[in-house]
Amino acid sequence: MNSMQIRRTGIAVAAAVLLPFSLAACSGASGDTGAAPGATAGDSAGTDASSPAGDAMTMDQPFGPACAGVPKEGAGSFDGMAKDPVATAASNNPALSTLVSAVKQAGLVDTLNNAKDITVFAPTNAAFAKIPKADLDKVLANKELLTKILTYHVVGERLTPKQLENGSFETLQKGMVTTKGSGEAYKVNDTAAVVCGNVKTANADVYIIDTVLMPK
């Protein structure tokens, strides 16, 4: 009986010692199994959610190196320009003062402000400065020619960056402009680079460019 009791006592002690380890192992295994799918799903969800959001942000927000020069507040800021029709909005951007003067000279302020859903490729002051002064003065003095050049910079629909990747669009002047690029780098007619794109105004999307376009 004593040996039997000793044996039973030994078995009970062994079971008491081993049982917690067995339970811990099972618990650890099941915890790892449960955590892994959760982590994987979380990582997957995070990736899936962040990529479209990043793409959408790029598509919705202004982009390009010259955007840094746009005022942060006031009528000339991105928020301010979004509230005004395009000619008025452009007049509040110091980098577009030559374009605004040309638009006024051609009598196109009301035409642009009253147009619905257009895209304007807007040359900067530096773009106009590339044209020899004598030639620019001749253009500014010739209302018919000036009107043709300015309306060649306007497309009768709002264009997204995605559409600019490989596009061809009729302008208000009835000529065609072509666009190529991706991400935040686009060219118009293979000559003008977009330096600040996807700028919203009340009636237009504006792509500020570094070269004046000439009708083909």
C-alpha cells in the first residue's frame, strides 16, 4: 500500500507540474494563430486603404514645384482661388500678372469668368518673358492674334491629371493641344512643363505652365 500510495503521489505531482506547461503551450499556440490573421488583415487593410487614399490625394490636390510660391492665405491662395471664377482667381496670383494683362487686353475676362467647366493652361510671367519683348509687344497690340493665342490655352472641359497622361484635346481656338506625363510631371505640346497643376477655381481647373503655347 505504501508503494502504491507513493506511486500515486508521484503521478499526481508530475501531472500538477506538467499541466500548467501544457496549458501555456496550447494558449500560446492559439494566441499566435489568432494574432497572425489579425496582424495580416490589419497590414493588408492598411496597405489597401493607404494606396487609394494617396492616389486620390495626388489627384485632388495641387502639385508641382511652383505651387510653393502660391500664397498660403487670402484670395490668391488655393482656397481663395477656388471661390472665384478663373480670370478673377488668376488676377490674385502674382505669378500670372502678365497673363491677366493679356486677357484684359483681348477682352476675354467675361468670356473666361462666365465659361462653365473649362481647363486653362496658364503661362507664368517667366513664360511670357521667354518671348522677345518686340515680338510680345506686337502680339499684345494685335487683338485678333492675341485672342487666338489665349483661347488656344483653354479646353472646354475640366481635365484631371489622369487625363493628361496621354491626351489630345480641342481648344476654344479650335486647335489641338497634346499632353503627356504621369505622377506630378506633365508636358503640354512637348514644350511646356506643368509647374503647378490641378489648381481649382470656381469654374475651371488650372495647370500653370512655364512656356506660352502657340496655335498649330
